[in-house]
Amino acid sequence: MDTLTLLCLLLAAVLCAAAWQAWRIGNERRDVTLLGVGGGVSAAGAALSFLL
């Protein structure tokens, strides 16, 4: 696995964890959604990078 793929996967994990924490403490839905979408896009990019 390439270093950039690992970094993208790490970024996705951190963004998803931040979204979960933000949801847990009751932040605005808009902010939680933005973090979740960022994590999802990063995870999709890591998966695509891994497959190619």
C-alpha cells in the first residue's frame, strides 16, 4: 500500500472520529454533516487509490 493511500485513510479515520465526537456533544447538524462528508470522500479516495 502506498504512503499517500495510508495518509488518506488516516485522514478519513480522523475526520470520521471528529464527526462522531461532534455529533456526541451536540454540535450543529450542518457541521457534523460537513465532517462526515469529508471523511467519506477521503475514505472513497483511499479505496480508489488502493484499487488502482
